[in-house]
Amino acid sequence: MMNLQLKRKLFLLVFGLAVVTLTTSLIFVKQKASSNATSSETILPVANGQTVTTLDYSDLNIKSVSDIYQTTTQTKIAQKIKQLETNKTYSFDKMLVLANPYLTNTTGLYLHFSTTKATKISYTVKSNGTSTFSKTLYNPNGTYAKNHTYQLIGLIAGQENTITITATDQNGQKETKTFTYTPNKLRGSKQNQLKVTKGTSKTKLSSGLYAVIGDKSLKTRNTYLVDNDGYIRAEIPTINYNSLRLIQTNNKLYLAVDDDQLVTLDRLGQVVQSYSLKDTNFKLHHDFAVDSQGNIIALATDTKLKASEKRVEDQIIKIDGTSGKVSRLLDFKDLLGDLYKTATGIETLTNNKGYHDVIHANTIQLTKDDQVIISSRETSTIMKISNLTSQPKLDYFISDPSVWQGIGTYANLLLNKVGNFTSQAGQHSVTYIPTETAGVYYLEMFNNNSAIMNSRTNFSWANYPNSGGATTSNDYQSSYYKYLVNENTGSYQLVKKIILPYSPFISSVQTKDNNVVTDSGMTAAFAEYDADGKLIQSFETTGSTKFIYRVYKYDFNNFYFAN
């Protein structure tokens, strides 16, 4: 009898263990399958160590990046954080540290704590085999404050980081706290560092982080913040489009996350406002600006006109900064009717294949709230337009006269070229730089030097010697161009030129700390040159697809970092 009971107990024990083992195995299999299914959308952070924790997102149904950029989702995340902060008092020794709580920076950390004395907070990030990253954090409560909430930028993805936080009081007394954390791997790239090549110039690189925008070699769409050593220090996910540019104003960071959505982020990474075009007939393209009232002025395609007239990329819209209401400011066909009668060719080279791309506006710069400078790639022309918000008016053109010869009376709008040089061709990233003299300013640009005009296939490029075609080639060169424009004399002149690797499309330039940051987009390389045009350093992505839309450099002072 005892043997029978013993056998029965042993059977139940073995059976129970088998059930537990099977159940555990099924859980692991399910988790593994789920992980494999969402490997390209790894957006939720993972906590490790005793200091860093993560929020519970199980009730938010976050399955993709588009879910992140819903303000309802962000509000719920903010409520979770607020509850944590009110349920407990956090000190410097026992601070609240959350892994990427708002899900807008793969490697970001959120810090919250109080100090008994007013202190300023700095930090250092170290990770094996990488350079040290150190910054002083910006606190809107003042340089020295007792209440502290920050986002840490600078951690290396997928490997252990040692973070040291330093609190310094007004007497110079310091206190430190050190912890470790391993963030998720990058969503879009397998490597944490770009290929770096030193140039001949001994000039110091400018300050800040390079925003690498629209790298098509990535598995997923993201904007990277890259330091001077080529290390990726932040990864901002986007949905299915590039960020166009980052604009820091009004304590917000504006960026596009899709071709029908722009958002603003605060310094902690929260999406504080989302501007949607989903219920309109417009799609974003190329560029946007923010006026003094916080309204967004953007380049757009009218999807109804795309369907009915097969034309694209020739609209300017306004997105009200408060209400989000979208309105049309300008249809280029209304302003340049004679051009549209002449330029009837169909685009054959880009993603606008099969459509009329008569203007192909690729940059917008506000000189005043109702005045803009537009770069038109298709016409190799820079246009100034005034009265944008009421009765748009063409003020001038900058281009070779041959572009406008015989088309209406547009040749009367041309500024006079002073000096012997070839005007820009297929230019991108035209940037307005004011001077102290009214009507006198600089325009810098990436002069692609590309002889491409599908809308007028019979156009003669005779006035553009040594211009290139639609594919990258060492036989041709692009350039950094800087014009001095004088509206008072109706003239422009080339005051600076730097020879750059040839890129027929996309690309960007930027003056930063007296250096020049350039992106030869279709070579997938960007670089920094000194004031004399000598290369300081270049950076190259490692993907097989050679396409980086733009690269601009930002200090993020009075946002992430102290000035």
C-alpha cells in the first residue's frame, strides 16, 4: 500500500514538473517568436542593474513607432512618470532613473531628484572602446537649483555604459554618483561608430552633435546624433520619413516624423504637440521653417493636384502652431504660370517619376514672417517671395539668365551677377545669414553642379561647364557656395567656394563656429572643413545604400545642455 502511494506521489511530482517545464518552454518560445516578429521595431527599453528602471507600457498597446508619436500615448506616459515622482521623494543618492521613458531616444535616460543645496549637474559617460562624453545639463530653474529633471544624451547603444553624475554647489563642493546601464541596441544600425577619416587641417572641429538625417542605408527610419569622434550618441526614431531638419525654438525641438506629421519634443523627450496632415490633401517634403508666432511654414505636395494634374512639390502651407489648422499659402503655378506652360516634361529620375516636377522646391528660409527664400532645384534658381501670407509676390531670382530666357518676363527678376563664376545648378540647403545692413545678407548652399531638368529636356546647359549628370562620379565636383546678396544694388557675388565630392541630388551645408559642415548626400559621407576650405575630418556610413538627406550640427544649448 505504501509503495502504491509512493508511486502515485512520484507520478504526480514528475507530471507537475513536466507541466511546469512545458509551460515555461512555451513562454520562452512565445517570447522568442514575439521578439523575432518585432525585431525591426524594438522600441520598448529594457532595464538592467539596480539603478535604472523602466515604465510598465503593457496598458498602452505600443506596437510601432507611429504609436509613440500619439499625444494621447505621451500624456499617459507623463502621468505614469508623475505618479512615480509624487509617490516618493528622490534624492541625489537615490534618484529616479528611467530608461527612455518617452521612447523618443533609444539610448536616453530620464533623471529626477532633489538636492538639499542649490547645485549644477554635470555628467560623464564612459563605455569600453569609445571616447568619453561629458556635458553640463541645462536646468530651466537656474544654473544652480534644488529641483532637477533631465534627459541624458550620450550613451552608447547595446553595451555597458558607466555614468557618473556630479552635483556642484556654489562653493565648488562636489558630490558624485556612479552607476552602469546597457541600453537597447540601435534600431537602424549594427554599428555604433561611423567611419572617421582625418583631413590635413589642424583646426579644431566645431562644437555640438551632428544630426544625421535621412540615412537610407538603415533598417528603420531614424535620426542620429553623432559626436566628433563618429559615435552615435542618440537615436530618434521616425515613422516612414526623415526629420527634414531639427529646429530648436520656444523651448521645443521641431522635427518631422512622417510625410504627414510633425511633432515638437521637450528637453525630456516628451512629445508635447503633434501636427497632423492626415485629414488634409497635403504631404510634407524637403523642408519647413517656424515663424515668430510658432507657426510652421512648410513645403508640400497637394495630393489632389498630384492626382488630377500630375504635379508635385510646388506648394507652401502654413500649420497653425496653436490649433494645428493647415492652410495653403502658395501654389507656384499661380505665381509662375508662364513657366508651367513651357515646362511640360515628366520627371524620370527620382521618386517623382511620372509626374510634373516644375519647381521642386527643396529649401525654405524665413527672412521675416511673410518673406521667404526658396531653393528651386528644377530651375537651378533661388527665389525671394514677399507678402507670403497675403498676396505672394516674386521679389527676385538668382540664377543664370539662360534658365529664364524667353519665358514670360521673369528675366526682369534676375539679380546681376558680379564676377566671373558659374551660377549654382541643382542647389540644395540654401541658408539665409543676415548682416547688420538692411538688404544685405549671405546665402550659403550646397551647389550640386548637376545639369538635370526633366521638365525642359531641350534646355541647353552651355552656361554650366563641367556640370554632372544623375549619377555620382569622380569626374565631376560639387561645391560649397556662399553668395553676398545686395538687394540695394540688385546684385550677388560669390565670396567663398569649397570643392566637395559630387552629389547630383540631396545634400546640405552649414557654417558652424567658422567651420563648414557639408553633406555630399549620395556619397553617404559628411565632413567638416576649416575656414580656408581644408578638410578637418570626414565621416562615412557603412551601409550599401549611399544616401544621407542632410547633416546639420547643433549645440542643443539651453535645451539638453547648459550654454
